[in-house]
Amino acid sequence: MESHEFQGFRKKLKKTQEEMARLLGISVKAIRSYEQGWRSIPAHAERQILFLCAKKDEITTPVKPCWMINKCSKSRKEDCPAWEFQAGTLCWFINGTICSGIDHHNWRKKIEICKTCKAFPNGLKTILTASPVHMEAPPHEDCFHPLNIE
């Protein structure tokens, strides 16, 4: 996440830097550093701000669970934590989901794939695509592709 994206999400939530610091459990100085680009935004702060924005959007815009959007098979659903915990609108937030046929253990790699998925919240996509330096990940038909293991 870039500094201007972080600031955009904070403004979407209508929070001051002080309020955002309290929500994220970090210092105001850290918030200022992220927004000025002096410090990189840690994964835990990025995840939490995306979660808060997604939940706020869900209140006003009901969405379908990811397994409906991506038409997952029964076996795919049974292997996926999003299905197990009935969190189909938060699949992008949950590690261990089977994005692109791979269980991603690293947040940075996972979120880059999730940002291109049809199930990723539109409200978050809007802010990310409005970013002047946003680079689109390679397009794909949907999130799920079979593994090619040799």
C-alpha cells in the first residue's frame, strides 16, 4: 500500500490521524510517517485499514460471498477457510484462502492477487484504482486456476 492510498482510506473512514492511530493501535507519529511516505506501511496496519473500509462498505452495499461470485466447486469450498468460517465477503482478508489455486502464506503476495479478483470489495478497488501510481496486476479469468505441480 502506498502512502496516498493509506491516506485515502483514512479519509474514506472520515477519521483524523489521531482517530486512525487509536483504531490501529499505533502512534499518531506512525500515521503521519505512513502518509508522508517516510515509513513503509506494515502489513498489519494495511490489513486492518482495508478491513475497516470493507466493513463500512458492506453496511451500505450488500455483497455476495466469494464462492458465489467465483462459482467455486464443492471441493474448492471445503478446502477454503473463507467457506469454513462463512466469511465470503472477507476472503481477501483471511490467510490460507486458495487464491489462484495457491495457499498464500505471505500477505503482500496474497493481497496483490486479491486486488484483481471479482470478489474484492468495489469500494476498496475504487480507492486503489484512483491512485496515480496504481499498477494493475496481470489480468486473469477469475481467482482460481488449477495448480501445475510436476
